[in-house]
Amino acid sequence: MKQQSRPIEILLVEDNPADVDLTLESFAEISTRNRLHPVKDGEEALRFLRQQGEYTNAVRPDMIMLDLNLPRMDGLEVLEIIKSDPELKTLPVLVLTSSHSQKDILASYSLHANCYLTKPLGLDRFYQIARAVESFWFDLVALPRTERPG
């Protein structure tokens, strides 16, 4: 198993405050190695990723957790922009959404999502997802480490 020398930075793109709270609580409960950075829509996520506006000092995330049902710009649009941008396309994107639709699953993978997770009902299931993400993505998988210029 790999040992992390720095926190794992996760950009959480989620407009539902209750789901943000559940995700933050779940990840905080299972690990102290991660830091979640919640943003409420796709446009805000892109500003964060590009260090624009209020996010000029934003960290480069190691991973993005992306809801599909977002205001202003839906998650599939955000995913398409991320995966077509040479600066961003190597970032792992985990779709975390309430949709069980095969259309959404296929569209997400067609746009190169790294995995598709359906939001669980209840805190215990959120903990299960947080543990699975932590174990697989941060203990087993080698993530690209690209530092921001500066």
C-alpha cells in the first residue's frame, strides 16, 4: 500500500447542501488524509480548476467527484469540458449522482468518466462509498501528480 505524504485534494461538484454535508461527513469520518473542496455548479467547478476569479489560489485536485444534475451547466457538459482540456483531462472524475439511468451511465463513460457511482440513501451507505473510494483510489491506484506552475 502507498503512503500519502500530503492530503488528497478532492473537488466535490454538488449543488444539494444535504448531499454536500453527507459527503463531507463520510469522508471526514473514514480518513484524515483527504480535503474536500465543495462547489455548487459546473461553472464554479471550472473556475476552481482553472484558478479563476475567487479561486486564484485553489489547489489542483487529485480527483473530481461530479454530480450530473447541476444548475447552469450540467455534469455531462462539465465532464466533456474537463476531458477535452489538455490541462485537465488526466484528472480522475468520479460521477456521483442520483441517476440510475443507463443513458446517463453510458454518456458518462462515453465522455471518459473514470467511474460512475449512484448516490446512496443513508449515512451508512455514504460511509461505504467513502471507504471504497479511499481504499481503491488512494491506496491502490497511482494518481497523476501534476503541480500547478508558480
